[in-house]
Amino acid sequence: MEDELPEATIRPAVVEDADAIARVHLASWREAYQEVVPPEQLAAADESERAQRWRETIEGRHGSVLVADLDGDIVGFAHVGHSRDEDAGFGTQEIYAIYLEPSAWGRGVARELMRSLLGGLPDNAPVTLWALADNERARHFYRRHGFSPDGVERMETAGDRSYLEVRYRRN
Ligand SMILES: CC(C)(COP(=O)(O)OP(=O)(O)OC[C@H]1O[C@@H](n2cnc3c(N)ncnc32)[C@H](O)[C@@H]1OP(=O)(O)O)[C@@H](O)C(=O)NCCC(=O)NCCS
């Protein structure tokens, strides 16, 4: 385990954060999925296009985005909103994404981000998320925060590959 970082400020994202969120998103995705996603697909992702999508998400009404801000440096973010699953019960929330800059992994920031995120949700709201079956680190992290697999799985396709995803739930 690396040293813990100073406590980050967890705050709602503003549009000006979109570039930093896209940078963290891609750096984190490339590091986490290097053994899973083909290198050409990892390399092809475009940061400015991602930033534009994050701008639209922050400005729009689909869920909320939180950032972990360390002295003005965005080192992580999470996106949460109503579950998009067809079988979701009323009020079920979903963590669509939680990503940290790789240099911040294992240093306490993810824990702060997750606690703030869960603390901002309605009391007792069920919360779900989808994790790649191969993403052992994230799966371990979710279990630590009270999530467990609810038995629902799906195959997601990206390019010419399919990936098994596992749904986690916390009540
Ligand atoms: C998922 C993520 C936000 C978690 O943040 P983090 O700082 O790495 O989380 P933590 O270090 O608190 O927890 C990870 C746990 O997994 C453990 N771990 C690390 N590597 C592991 C591995 N290969 N297999 C299993 N567990 C692993 C750590 O020891 C830690 O467990 P502990 O708390 O019992 O010591 C961060 O790793 C990340 O941004 N990953 C890339 C993006 C991603 O995968 N997002 C989730 C998409 S579903």
C-alpha cells in the first residue's frame, strides 16, 4: 500500500472540470484494462471527444458527477444517477463510473469519494453498479464498501470483443 494522500475535497463537478475528468478517465481506464482490452482500442480513445461528452454530462440532467480535488488537481471522479437497468426497482441508484488517477490508487481517495457518493444518496436507496468480471481490484474495492454480486451478469461488446460484466448491489 502506498502512503495515504492528504484528504481530497469531494465536490460536485463543474463544466470547467471536464478536461481533467477526461484525462483521469482515460489514464485510469488504460491502466486498469491493459490486460483486458486490446492495445489498439486503448490507444484509439480520444481525450477531447471524451471531454466533450463529460461537458454534456455535467451540463445535462443525467445523474451527478463528483470530483476528488486535491489542491486544485482532479485525481478522481464518480458519476451516479438512477439505474438504467430494465429490472431496476423504483429509486434504485447506479454508480455508472468511478475512476481514479492511477497514482492515487490505494491511497485513501477512492474511499473518500465512495463515502461522499453514498452519503449523498437517499437513505436506504438500493445502489447497483456493473463491473468487468476481470477487474479484480475494482471488485475487491466494491466488496469493501458493502456491495456484493446480485447474480445478474451480461456480456458487453466493444469492437470485436465481448466482456463479461457482473452486477453488484448494496441495499
Ligand atoms: C476502482 C478504483 C476506483 C478503486 O480505488 P483504489 O484506490 O484502487 O481502491 P482501494 O485501494 O481502496 O481498494 C482496492 C482493494 O483491492 C485490492 N487489490 C489491489 N489489486 C488487486 C487485485 N489485482 N486483485 C484483488 N484485489 C486487489 C487492494 O489491496 C484493496 O484492498 P484492501 O482495501 O483490502 O487493501 C481504482 O482502482 C480505479 O480507478 N480503477 C480503474 C477504474 C476502474 O476500474 N473503475 C471501476 C470500473 S467498474
